[in-house]
Amino acid sequence: MTLERSDRIAVLSKTLAFGMAYLLAIVSVNRFYLTPRVVSRELSLAMSIAIVQCTTISVLLAFSFCKKLARQVRDSRAARVSPAIREFLALEAAGNDHREDIRQIQAAYPREVEECLVEFLRMVRGGGREALAQLAIDLRLIKQWQRQFRSRNLARRKKAVAHLALVPRKFAGVVLQQALSDPDESVRLHTARHMVSNLEPGELPQVFALVVNGSLVARMVLAEDLRPYALELGREVIPAVLASGKPEAVRAALDVLRAWGKFLPLPQVYPLLRHADPGIRLAALRILPLVPRFPQLEMEVLHALNDPVEAVRAMAVRIAAKFGISNALPQLVRCLHDQDARTAAAAAHALAQLGADGYRILEQEMVSGSQLAASAALEALQRLQTAPAETVAV
Amino acid sequence: MTAPPVFVRGLYEAFEWSMIFYVSGSNAVYFFLMVLGFFALRSHRARQNAEARAVLLNSPLLPEVSIIMPAYNEALTVAQSVRSMLDLNYPHYDVIVVNDGSKDDTMRILIDEFHLCKSTRRIGNAVTQPIRGVYRSRDPIRLTVVDKENGGKADALNAGLNVARSPLVAAVDSDSLLEEDALLHVVEPFIENPGKVLATGGIIRVVNGCSVERGRVTRIATPSRVLPLFQTIEYLRAFLGGRVAFSFLNSLLLISGAFGVFDREAILEAGGFATSTVGEDMELVVRLHRLSRARKTPYLIVFVPEPVCWTEVPESWKVLHRQRNRWQRGTVESLMAHEKMLFHPTFGGPGWFALPYFIVFEMLGPAVEMAGYVFTVAGIFLGIVSVKIAVLFFVVSVLFGVLLSMSAVVLEEFTMRRYPSIKDLARLLAAAVLENFGYRQLLTLWRLEGVWDGLRGKRGWGAMERRGFEQNVQAA
């Protein structure tokens, strides 16, 4: 459980405030109620602690029971009225006018109407959504959501954004733009995700900027959401980021490309194989099978096999095997004797995939190689023969 | 009866005040932790995004995890546990079962159930008891079984570490069941704070009373028997109150051995699990704090309240006694091994708050509480302590216990809400009251015995009598 600084401060402040209130209650009960009645000071203090504790327990007890009961009542009420609401909403989305009926239901069951309307806005597209959005305006729900977005409560803000993203931008675009630069990343991410589900022209670069500048979690989540737009982003937005020279942004973009696993025409990846940052070299190598094969590929992979960083070398070994670069055999044999077990294992697997020559080398290494090389060779050969489940992922 | 000498009265008065000071202090600290836990949990819940989590599951950027399951004489539950582990909702993970020289059919069951054959998989360098063989399944499942000579749980975990290749390793008891999404939840802090998180732990819940089918908990309910019900309260109190708060303060000293995820490199750098203690889980976490603080590298050790690991708790007093004795010994051993951290400026929160808390309240607490009972009774007989004050003192102390237990139940109800019916809530609340009359005092006695055994250097685990998940449910 990791919280942001502002949340941590809020949690500590609330804890201290609660503790102070508790102490104050004990002192007050002691001073104003028990001291005039009980002679012994110790006894009076002990009794005031007991009274406050008993009261707290009773309140907790009552509160948790009431909450549970309220939830059950709410659920059963929703189960009762929701079918009728849904029916009216379906008719409304189909172009009939049932606003008055819905408004009447809303007066008695506002929560249920809101939930059903949101449910419908998620499902319906085109003219139906437009009609339902208009209904949301009439029911003053959009105003309510815009108000909720200004709340300090994070959950409420996120919920408001999720709802506002469902209606056409002309009704809520300004609020969504504000939400994209919310100080809290979870709200930004939430907004971007909901915008992607209903994307309008010109919003794609804005959302991708969040991927590039956000945390790893944001990157991972949005990368999946943006998968349908990979080709579009690969035309201008991603090449611009790869050529930007900003290491964090470049690494983020390479991560996204890896996550998509889609073949994209991005020659900008090749210069990154010689980047000063080993993390970028590693990420660029990893996505090499996903970009067009250029003449310098073999030379770059052979160069990477001599990289000073173990992880980069190990990845280069895998890529060499993936592309079947037979010129890499001498380097792969050297990597098989690498002190890093991961590189040695990768080299053994690479050799196993390079056909008869690689196979012969592994057999020789099993007999005459060092202990690490021999064990890596043996494992690679055995895996090649029998184990489909344990393939080396690139 | 003659009046006691003046020095006895003086002694009593000093004792009385020190008791009042101790009880008030401990109550204040427990209360602080519980309230802090409550607000931290609510803040954490507000940040959660279930939809985003579902998307994360598709991401190839999720780190790989090796689940290590040490097993010793687990013939009754091992097949089901392994099956449940192989069925988790996480894209990149493998399972490593370490048979720690079981004397029963554990190994044979594993071979038969999962079609194992010998493997040539490389083994790392950590020193363990001799390995008899490494096996893998002929089926397309990511399962490795290490068969080794008996060396204890820590030794088995180290053997698992030797075989593991993923950057993250999860230590899971073979008598536990993980919920489908548990692994994803517990890995999340590692991706939220890349390179900073060394270990994360999940919440452990009591499976007794729940329905289990094919290694999955299908219906959640409170146990009908008193002993597991009391333990349910204890688990809620410990995890939702204490650990959430300690995690908030980055001073979490214990990640339960039943379910924790670690950065593999960090454990290997720290020297693996210590085989010299029965509290290898706590000892490792304290060591990770110590090394990271000493190196002045930013780090986090995190408790995650969502992931649920279901575990079978003892239903007999005898087994519970052995378990608590072992836990207390583990605590004593871990604290003694790292006493140099105490109030040392280098060790920050763990050294200034968590370690003193564990020593004063967890290690010495049982002794102080017992001394309180003995002295009060003696004082009444000697006419030094008034019955009225003694009774009131006892009532306040019990009420405070009730308050803490109730708060834990309410915390559960306000945040996680895993027990669906009002009947369950009523049972938990009743148990929160009743456990303070007799059960808590008995545990205090056992913990005291555990402290004594720990200080004497007593070793050994003691056997846990398993009933099997499904048998357990039928009986409950």
C-alpha cells in the first residue's frame, strides 16, 4: 500500500484529529460528568475511559450494522425499480419521449436512475447516446457530476470523470480537459482511460502524452487501451517521441511498443541501439523483431553482443537466435562462457535454435565446457527436445 | 490480617503506576495504529481502480514471478494447493514446489498428479541441504518440483530461490490457497514504484468455515467453531490494523510467511532466508530494513490489504498452543538478532518505532500482563489493592481489547467487506467481545512461554495437524 505525499499528510492529520477528539471526550466526561460525582480521582478517570470506550464500541456497532442494513435495502430497492427505469431509458434512447416518467421515478429513486442511465450511456452509441446525454442534462445529472468533479474526495472525482466521459464532449469537454491535468495521477489515468473508450479527434496525442510522462502503471494500462490506435500513433506521434532525445519518454514509448507487440514501420528504433542509456539499448533490442529489418540489423546485433551490460548482452543473444544470425556463432560461444548465468543460459538456448552448428557446439560444451556452460548447454538441449512450456520469451 | 510492611506498599505503588503507564502507553499505541490503519486503508481504497487492474493483466510489461511453495508432510493438501497456484490470474509466473524431505506421500502425490519427470534445470549458489532431484511436469504447465533433504522451511525457501529465475519470488505456504487475483494485487507496488519495493505482503484470512472447491474458495463465511472464529478476529486485527499502519510508516517488520512477494535480487544480496530461526519471515524483513537503511538506499516494504491468501487455522488447542509458541519464539529470535537497530539513528522508523514496539508490546507484553494479574490478585489478598480499583482496571483493559477487536471488524466492514451476511457480521462482533474473556489471557500465557523458550534458544516447529480444505469445510 503506497500512498502519495498529499494522501499521507491527510491520513496523518485525520489520525491525529481523531486521537485528539478521543482524548478530549475522555477529559470532558471526566471533568464535567464524573469528577463532581466520584470522589477518587483515579476511579473517576478510569470510569471516564470506560464510558468513552463503551460509547465508541456502541457507535461502531450501530454504524456497521446500519451500513450493512442500508446496503441490503438499497440493493433490494434497486432490484425492484431498475427494470422499469431500464425500460424507459431504452425507449428514450430509441427516440421516444419518456422524460416525464423518468423524472417522476428520479424524484423517488435518484440513485437508481443515475446508475441505470450511466449503464445505458456505456452501452449505447450514436443518436441514442446523444438522446440519453440530453436526458442527463434535463435530469441535472451533468451539473451534479461537474459539481462532484470539484470535490476533494478522490473516489468522487474519479466517478464524476467516468460519467462525464460518457456524454458528448460539447457537454463535458472542459471538465475532462481539466481532469487530464488533475494533480492526482489516478484521476488523470482514469480520465484518459474513459476518454479513450469514447475518443474524439485530436485527443490521441494528449492521451499518449500521459503514457509518456506518467508512471509505469499508467503506461501499462494506457498502452493496452491505446492498442487499437497503434497504427495511427505510429505515423507521427511515436516517431516524434523516439527522436525527441528525452530518455524517459523514449523508454516509455519503447515499452508501449513492446506491450503492443505489433509490427510498426519505425526505423527510428535503430539509432537507439547505440544509445548511451543501457535501459534504452535493452528496450530497443527487445522490440527489434517488431520493426522492419534493415541492412544494418546484423551489424547492430553483433555489436550488442559485446555490450558491457549483462542484460543487454543476454537480450542480444536472444535476438541473434530469433533472427538466426549464424555469423554470431563465435560471440554466442563466448557468451555461453559468460560469468552471468542469465547470459550463459540465453546463449545456450540461442545456440540450440541455430540448427546443426549450434547443436554440435552445445554437445561439445556439455563434455568439455566449464560447469556453468555445460549445465546451460545440457538444459538447453533437454528443453529443445522435450519441454514446450519453458520457452524463452523475447 | 496484619498490614504489609511499608516497603511492600511502596513497591506496590511503584508497580501500580508502572502498570498504569504501560497499559495506557500500549493502549494509546494500539489505538493510534488502528485509527491510522483505518484512514490509510480508506485512502488506499479510494485510489484503487479495478478496471485498470483487469487491463494490467494483459500487459506483457508485468514482471515475472516465481511462486515458491515449501512442503513438508503436506500429502493431504499439496495437490489441491498446487492446482490452485497453477490457476492464478496472472500472465507470467511459474510455480516451484520444494519438498523438504517429507516423510509422507507428498513427493509421490506430486509426481503422480502432475506427471513429473527429472529435469536438468540449473541450480543457483545459495547453500542448502542436499538436493535429491529437480523435476518438471511433462504437461504444459509451469511447475518445477525440488526434492531435497529436510532442512526446515527457510532452507526449502532458499532451495526454491536457487531454482527461481524470475525477478520477483513469492513465498507461499503449501497449505494456503491464493485468490485468483492475489498475485496481481501483491505485485502492483513493484510496478507502482519500480526498483524501490523490496517486499510486499498480502492479507491472510481464515479458510475454516468457507466452501472450497477445486482449490478455490467459492463461498466466504465465518467459522462456526469458536477457536477458528477467535482467530479470525485476531487475523483481522493484526492485518487490517497493525500491518496497514506499519506499512504506512514504512516500518513493516513482518510479511507473513504464508504469502509474501520479494525482489529476488534483494533477498539474494541479503543472504537468503535465515535457517537459524523459526521466524524466517520476520527475520528476513527486518534484515532487509537493516541493510537498506545502512546503505541509505530508498526502499519500501509494503503491505497490500487486497490480496487474499486463505489459510487453515488450528482447530485444536494443542496445535494452536504449538503455533503461538513458535510465532513468539520467531519474534524473539528476530528481535534479538537485530537488537543493534534499536534507537540507532541510521535505522529510522524501524529502529525508533517498530522495533521498540515489538520489543515492548509484543515480546515483553505477555510478561507484563501476567505480572499485572499476579500482582493485582496478590495485592487484593494483602489488602494493598482495593477490589474496586482492581475490577475497574480489569474492566477498562477488557473494554479496550473489545474496542480494538470491534474496530478491526468495523474496519473490515467499511473497507474490504468480504463477509457478506449480517449473520457473519454478528458472529464476528460477538467473537470480538468473547475472545477477551479467557482466550486472550490463555494466549498471553502461551506467548509468555514462547518468549521464555525463545530466550532459552529452543528450536523446532511442531506439527500442524491438517484436515484438508474440503474436509475442513464439511465439518465447519
